[in-house]
Amino acid sequence: MLTLLTGAVFAQIQILGPNGQLITSSTIDSVTQKLMDNAGVTGLSLGIINNDKVSYVRSYGFGNKSTNQRNDTATCFYAASLSKPLFAYLVMQLVDKRLINLDTPLYKYLPRPLPEYENYKDLSGDERWKLITARHCLSHTTGFPNWRQLNPKGTQKLEIFFTPGTHYAYSGEGLYLLQFVIETITKQKLE
């Protein structure tokens, strides 16, 4: 039993780093813990993929610090806007495959005019929807508010507040529009 325990304690997993060098699991753990301590991060889950296979999964700290609930690999964290870079990466892969062009107006990828879709009916009467591109969605320059429920006029309607491409205004609605177009192009749900 002692031999098994000793072997398990000293067992090292080696992971191939981005530069091609091997990194031990203890190095990953110590660097991760140091970064968490320096940044005041109370909980983190880490997954490393090598050659299309999960090679390392580890959780650190707390899932809920206020209740002293420890984090584990089954802990769910609210990702919110952290998923946006992943979505942007997916879009750029579709750009590389020439399935979408960053500067082509998005309505050209749809079988019907945008205001004919239930979620976009509020845009009828404002032809600027024809200007919106994937680049505008990814750079938050669509002219949309962040969310229609937060419309500054209090109407809870989706409106375009400036000509697409002329100003920056953080917009989850713009990314939802791009998601809708991507799902139409690929005939697959984003998930």
C-alpha cells in the first residue's frame, strides 16, 4: 500500500507545451497557483488538449469561496462574455474556409430579409440592417444596444442607434445576430 501511495504521489504527467517542450503537471500546478494568487482568483478549472485529446484536467481553489465550497472538475462556472473570443475564433475558422466573409452584409447569407425573422422584426423601416457585416458584429460596431431589453429609450425593442461601422458600442445583440447567420450558413446549432 505504501508503495502504491508513494508511486501516486510522485507520478508526473508530462504535457507537450505550445513550443514543443514537455511540461510536468507539477510545473503547471505551481504556475497556475502562483498566477491565481497574484490575480486574486479564488477558483479555476483548467483543461489541456494535446493532439486532439484531453491530456490534463485539474481544478484549483473554490467553486464558491463564501461558502467554502471547493472547486472540482464538475463545477460549473458562468462563462458569460468569456465565450465571445471562442465564438470569434470559430467565425474566423469559417472565414478561412470561405464560408463567410467579414465584410459581406449578413443579410446576403439569409434566405429572407432580416426583418422577416421574428427576432429582427423591430428593424423593419430602418434599412441600415443591410449594412451590418460579421466584422461589425465582432467589433461591436453594429449600432445595436447591448441587449434590446436595455434599449436606452426604454422600449425593449431592437434598434440601430448609429450607422454600422461608425462607432463602438458593446453589443451582445450583434453577436446573437452573427450566431443566427452562422447557424444558417452551417445548418448547425452553435453548440
